[in-house]
Amino acid sequence: MVNTMQSDPGRTNRKEAIYQLLLLLCLLVMASFAFPRITWLGNLGYALIALLLTQLVMLRKHVLRLHDRMYQALGIIAMLTQLWWLLTPVHWRLSAIPLVVSWSLLVGWSVVRLVKRLASEQRVSTQVLMGAAAGYLLLGLTSGLVMSGVETIQPGSFEPVALPGADVLGNSSVLHFTPAFAQINYFAFICLTTLGFGDITPAYPLARMLAVTTGVVGQLYLAVVMGILISRFSSELRKN
């Protein structure tokens, strides 16, 4: 009993640190979109997110099951596919396919694990709220990365809309604008939050379904996480 009591605070502190670090990395990647000169920092942030989700979380586990090892392997694959995509020329369109597949699987699996971890929390704390916010931002960042991969596979998938007084060429790909990666991530968060400003539109069926999927997943995440947090908060009130 004494060992259990002593180990619980350490495990709780590790969870809180993971929530904080994940949120910090997500904010770092988002900040890099606003400054074209440090876009490399955003790419580094993605790699660190994959490393945190799949490797650092497992350090204190004494026994790694098969699904834990598969999860770790998926994180390494996701980092390698991102590096491959960044280093290959733009006209190598198929180089983005492993990126789209691996990151979609990685973040889908990670969000499920995060929601389960949030559901196991006994109380709503600041760190738990950080973890919930990090999960939402992670969905948007991954959608942006996947959309960028789709733009590589099908150039012109996302098109800017010519606004009155704007010097924009019709039928131009978002990749013709600088920074392209930041603009596509901006569009991904517009889809996630279902704002729909209309300044960028998906042109092809794959891009359109990806935009719809991003909006649906974002709302489902909010519904599930808000339900968990409200349930935990209500339980605390009843106990008091």
C-alpha cells in the first residue's frame, strides 16, 4: 500500500508534464506559421510531437505490449515519412502518400489514447484542460499536414478565392503563395472550427472530403471531451 501511495504522485506528475509539453509543442508549431523565416521550427515541432506521443510516454512502462510497440513503430514511421516528404522535390507527388497515411493513423490512434486518459482522470485540473486543448490543436495541425500532403499529390486541391481588389490569379494553387504550408494549415483550422471564411476552397473530391472529415472530427472531439469534463466536474461537486 505504501509503494502504491508513493508511486501515484510521480505518475500524476508525469501525466501533467506530458499534457503541458504537448500543448507547448502544438502552440510552437502554430506560432511558426505566422513567421515564414522559422517554418523549419514548425517541422521540428511535428517531429517532437510524434516523439512525445509514441516514445517518451512509454519510458516508464515496465512491460510494453504488442500494441505499444506498434504505436512506437508508427511514431518513428511518421517522423521518417515527414522527413522524406520535406526532402523530396515537389514534383515527386507520390512521396506524400506515406505521410498522409502514417500521420492520419498516428494522430487518430493518439487522440483515442488521449481521450481514454482524460476519461480516467479523477478530477478536472488545469493540466487536464491543457491536455484537452492540446488534443484539439493536434487535430488541426495534423489536418493541415495531411492537406499539405494531398496538395502535393494533387496540385491545385486547395484554391484561393479571388476577392475584390485582391491581386490573385484565378485557378492558382495555394502552393504558389508564400508560405504555402501556413496557408493550408490556416484552412485546416477553419475547417476544424467550422468557421468557413471562404477565402480558400477545396477544388477536388479528395480535398473536399478531407475538409468535411476535419469539421466532423473536430465537433465529435469537442462533444466527447466536453462530456467527460462536465461529468468529472459534476462528480466533484457532488462529493463536496
